Amino acid sequence: MASLWVRESGQRGTIKPKANFDAEKDAAALKDAIEGLGTNEKVLIEILTQRSNDQRQLICKAYEKATGRTLEKDLKGDTGGNFEKLLLALITPPAAYDCHEVTRAMKGAGTQDCILVEIFASRSKQQIKALKDVYLKETKKDLIEKLGSEVSGEFSKALILLAKGERDGSDSVDVGKAKEDAETLYKAGEKKWGTDESKFIEILCKRSIPQLRQILIEYKNISGKTLQQSIEGEMSGELEELLVAVVKCAKSLPAYFAERLHESMKGGGTDESTLTRIMVSRSEIDLLDIRAEFKKLYQHSLRSDIESDMSGEYGDCLKAICGGDD
């Protein structure tokens, strides 16, 4: 399952499968690190950040076989706070991790829309299907129905279209159709008194990514403004947030995630859950590209931001995932 996440954009992750991998040996080292007098966090970080997710699944199996306990349970018992959450994220298969984050976003009073926006705007059809399959398996419920009961209005319509995975998967671009869609969007927004949001939802949530990129070019030619500027001027609230995220992800996933990482660390407090989620979920896909975009956008490296914002084992573990300083 993890290979689906790795395949998404080739080999641009900071974490690669370890050569001469030995799950039993790693499991034994983790057992010693956890059972010794005081936990050896350095060993936990070294092993869990320098193996691919597929390899970590094999370590989890070997660990349970050797100890009769799950690695998850032992990590929960021996570590705490954000460091614990980060280690648990690393040992969770990617589809299950996405699923658990979506579930967490829907828990309690009110939803954490920013998590739903990030995941459904940025994941491919295949990744969304995989997370829905895990949700069904774990809860015996349908995720689309659950989302429908948690969110409402036009935001709900757009989110559910993305969650249904109705985006066209083709790689070809039809310039004529892109011009037509751009014209439709222009008439539904800029040119109209009051915005026809349904047209924006239909086009932005269903067209293929290459086609969307062409629509962005055609829209700028017709309107003089970017589509993002039009959405920001015409809409508000969660729908605006979602459709802007879709546009940003169509343009450049690495730039979108670089911006999200920067936002998670700027200002008074750090949003550790966003930081953890992006660092872990992109670590085998495109974290190298995210680092490059981060440097381009903010004139300093992602690693230097992590260093100045995070301390202790949590910071050390994030730095190990991040890899080099750019």
C-alpha cells in the first residue's frame, strides 16, 4: 500500500528504503531501546526515520513476534507528546494515517476543516480511494455519508465531489475545452452579479490536473486576473479555502505544502499536528521538492525553520525526516 504513495511523484522523497534491510535486527534494537533503563530515543529516531514505510510495517510485525506486544503500544507507553504522535505517524501505513487524520478532523463539536481541505485537495484519486477503503474497514461506515453529516452547504458539495474521486484521471489536455471552461468560470464569477459557485465546484473538482493547469492559463488570458484572485474576491469561508487549495495544488503540490509548512511554524505558536502530517506524508513522495520550494519562497531552508522552532526529540526526529540543509 505504501508504494502507492511513493509512486505519486517518483523518487523525490527524503526517506528511501534501506539497503540490506533486516526487520528482525531493527526490531531487536527497538526492543532494547525501549526496555532499557530510560528509553533510548536516539535509536528510535535513527531506525524509524531511515526506513521506508513498507519496511516499518515489517519491523512492526517482527517486533510483535519477538515481544508479544505491538510497537504502537510500547511507543505509547514509553514516549509522550508530539514526539510520540510523530513516531506513531511513521509506523502507520499512509492510507491509514490519512484516514485517521480525516477521522480526527471530524471528531467532537465542529470539524477541523483545514485538515479536510488539505487532504482532499492534495491527494490523488487512488490515494483518496485507499483512505476510504481503510475507513470502511475500520469503522464499517461509508466516509462519504459521514462527511455529508459533518459539513454542509456548497463546501460540502465540493468536498464530497473530491472525496468521491470523480476527478478525471487523463493526462491529455484539450485547449478548446479549457478555453470553454475558463469562459464559463469568468461568466459565473467576475462577470456576474453574485457568484454561481456550482460552476466553480463542478470544474475545479472534476477536471484532470493537466486540464486544470490549462484552464488557469486561459482564465488569466480572458480575465486579466488569476483564477485564485477571482475565487478570493468572489467567495469566502471554507469553500474559498477549499477551492483556493485545489488551484494551488493543481499549480504545484510542493509549493502548496511549502506554504502550509511555513504557516504551521510562523507567528506565536506552532501547529505541530500540521507539521507532523506533512513531514510524514510527503517524506517518501516529494519532500525534496517541497524543501526547494520552501527555500525559493522564504529565502531560508525548511530545516533552519524546524531548528529554530522545535526542540528536544520531536525537533530531532523532524530534522531526521527533513534531511539536509538547503
